[in-house]
Amino acid sequence: MRTFAKQIDNITQNTKMKDFKDLAQMRRSHRKFTDEEIAAEDVKLILRAALMSPTSKGQRAWQFVVTDDPADIEKLADAKDMGGQFLKGAKMVVAVLGDPLQNDCWVEDGSIAAISMQYQAEDLGLGSCWAQMRGRGLADGTSADTVIRGILDIPENLSCLCLLGFGHKADERKPQNEDRLKWENIHVGKF
């Protein structure tokens, strides 16, 4: 019988995970990144994770725009008033898009793809963070969608769920604390 006595303290931020339970515990949002570029093979693996993610009815109707252009990333960080400034330090940003008229589950499908990319990044020792864009915008009433469309040349029929920032971690985060899990939020059988 396999034992899971391995201590989480022995896992470092840059070690590939052997078990999903460890990966889930180690994945934290990182909003500070180093200047080191992301290797092309790592970019490919992150995008592969998105393309392999499950979707409603197997539609695979999401779209992704990837940029490592610092000028575009700087503009994307300003697509909403608050919560996106950390993107300015990211080495790569992925816009997760969907067509609400084509797929009534575009938010769910995009969310699954986004977290799949984030888990892949963590497995590679990279940091990531989600910046919510759907339903967000600027104080003048301009939607984040409008701003992002203008920067990335996105067609009008697509909406942006989120922008994901990726890079090499410039900060250390402790693993999720097992003692703080809210097991009381799990209801078996009935609420």
C-alpha cells in the first residue's frame, strides 16, 4: 500500500509535483514576478493544459490570446480600475475568451481552462494570478471588454472572462494551510 507520509515542507516552489494533492496545496496566486523570461517549452505546456481542459458538450469553444509584449501587458493592466496592476510585472498574459451567443457555458469552460493553465504553471515552478475582467471596467463606464478588444484586436462577438498573468515567482508563498480548510462547508447527502 502506498503511503503519503511525505511532508509538504520538503516540497520547494521549483520542484515538479508528484501528486495532485501536493500541487493543489502549493498553488497560490503570485502577483510579483522576476524579469526572467518564460521558456518557450513552458509556454507551450501552459497553453496545452488550456486546450486539454474539459468543456461543456466537448465544444472547445474558448479562445485564448497570448502576449508577452510589455507595452500591451502594460495597457491590459489598466483595463479595469482596480485589481489588474500586478499584470504589469508579468512576463506573459493570457486572455481567456468566449462567445456568449455560441456557448451558454463559456464562463465555466473558460474558468476550467484558466485554472488548468495555473496548475500547469505551478507544476513548472512558475507563478500565476487571475485578474477578473468579465463584468469589470473603468469609472467612466468603459467595459474591460472594450479596452481589451482594442489592445488585442479581439472580435466583437468574444468576451473576456479573465486575464492570467504568468512569470517566475519573485515572492514566496507558504502552501495552503491544511488546518484552515473549511470542511464545515462540505455537506454530504443533504445540506
